[in-house]
Amino acid sequence: MKVLVTRRLPERVMAYLEERADVTCAAEDRGLTREELIAGLQGKDALLCLLTDKIDAEVMDANPYLRVIANYAVGYNNIDIEAATARGITVTNTPDVLTAATADMAWALLMAVSRRIVEGDTLVRSGGWTGWAPLQLIGGDVTGATLGLVGLGRIGRAMMRRAQGFDMDILYWNRTRLAAEEEAELGIRYGTLEEVMRTADYVSIHVAYTEQTHHLIGERELRSMKPGAYLINTARGAHIDEAALVRALREGWIAGAGLDVYEREPELASGLTKLENVVLAPHLGSATLQTREEMGMMAVRSILAVMDEERPDHVVNTGLYEQ
Ligand code: GLV
Ligand code: GLV
């Protein structure tokens, strides 16, 4: 079996795969160009790719033998799923194993922006800190505040549990509402997206990115937030109209934002880096060694399953297996 891995993964993962397949992977640690991707795919049975690789119909058609695309991510908006299904190619992702790490990151951003950790660090390093002062770098209250969860999937629920440790009130919006008993059991309340945006002190986004959630948070939603509220995004950048967010942060419609993802990574909306009330992380949600290893092992197991004519554990285009 021949596998193309588009960029080197943790050693344990590469070793596991290399024992079981003929692996091609660029020696250089950088993303492949489209031409390199298409050339590299020739004659391969499987592709292990990243969220930064755009896998569309043209890429798939470059190799009619391709049987499986294992995305090294939980999100799969980088892949044309319909095109893969039409060609009988299995697409898999890596859910569950990155839930805790991603929720930890969302929580870290929430704390960092509200307690102004990065601004404080910059001040101390600059040598400009003149000592304790009653009104210096006053931040937001976290304990007891209201958290608005936009999306209550695995990562949204993990964020909920972290917030409950801080006695936060939790309001959630989700495509499907939970049963009343489950809401009561979890101690959370449902609200429309409008209610969540209007009443939460912190809003954290945990929905999957689809055409329907493109710019879910635009100017109207940002203007409806409390002036003291914060917005956290560890999902996908294009959930938010980033240019509108820059205006919201600059003009004080909201107090701040903590971002791990951007609309056009690694490019940022103009003006974003000039603002002090935003903490900017470079898409680190799943960036712990254990998580990245587990994601890799999961992707490799998916590829091996397809090669063994078995159904992998985490298929995205499940329809392929239900005919
Ligand atoms: C990361 O963004 C992922 O989707 O895994
Ligand atoms: C992602 O949204 C997940 O539910 O893991």
C-alpha cells in the first residue's frame, strides 16, 4: 500500500505508518504546493493530509486509484466531501482525541484576554512597569459570569465543564436543542443565537464550519453583544466576519477577543494586530504532543482499515458505507 503524507507528523505516528505501508513524505517541513500535492499523489492508495491542504475534485481526479483521504483534523472544510463521495473515496477525520486540548485552548484564550495577560507581559518586558497601581490593567470577571456557547458538540461540552468549575452561568445555542431533562441535568439554558449574543459576558464558538455557518457572527451580532463582553474562537475563522470584528474591537462594541483561527490563515484582517484587546494564537487548538500523536494514530488506523476493506471508526462521508 502506498501512502502520501503531506507533511511530517510526530515520530511515533510516522514510525507506525512506515512499518505498515510504503510512505512518501516531503523531507522539508513545509506545506506542499498544489503542484507538489498532485504530483505526490500519483500511484498512491491513500492520502494523509492537513487542514491546510485543499483537496478538491481536481486533486482527486489526478489519481483515480485513491481510496481514502485521512484528514489530520476534526474539521474537514478543506475537503470537497461530495466530490470524494461521488468518486467512492472514503474521507475520515480525527474527532474526540483533540476535544480536551481544544477546549483547554479556548479556556486559555478566555482567561488571557479577560485578565489581560498578554498586555501585562508586554508591559513588564518593556521595562515600563512602574509598580502596582489600583487601576492598572483592570480586566473582566470570569467567576460567576455568563458564558454563551455557540455550538454544544464535543468541544462545546468540554468548554461547558471548564466554565462550570468557575461557577459560570451557561447559555447555549445549538442546531438541535437538548431535551429539557438533559438541560436540567447539565444545569444549562438554551437560547436563540440572538439571545446568546445579547446576554453573554463571554461567547465561545464551537460549531463546525459549513456554508450555513459562514459569517455566523457578523456586524449585527457583534453590535448586539454587551460592550463588556468577549468573543472566543477556536473553531474556524470564517465563522466570524473578521473585518467587522476589527471594527468591533477598535470602536469598543465589545471588550475583547481571543482568537486561535482566522478567515484566511495565515493572513489576518487589516488592523487586527494593531489592537491590544485581542489575543492572537496561531491555530494551536490541538497542539500538544499527546493530542497530535493520537490524531496521527487515528488517521493511520483509518487508512489501514480502508486497505483491509473495513469501515474506519471516523468516516465523514458515511453514506459510502450505508448503500
Ligand atoms: C483543527 O482546527 C481541526 O479541525 O482539527
Ligand atoms: C467538533 O466540533 C467536535 O464536536 O469535536
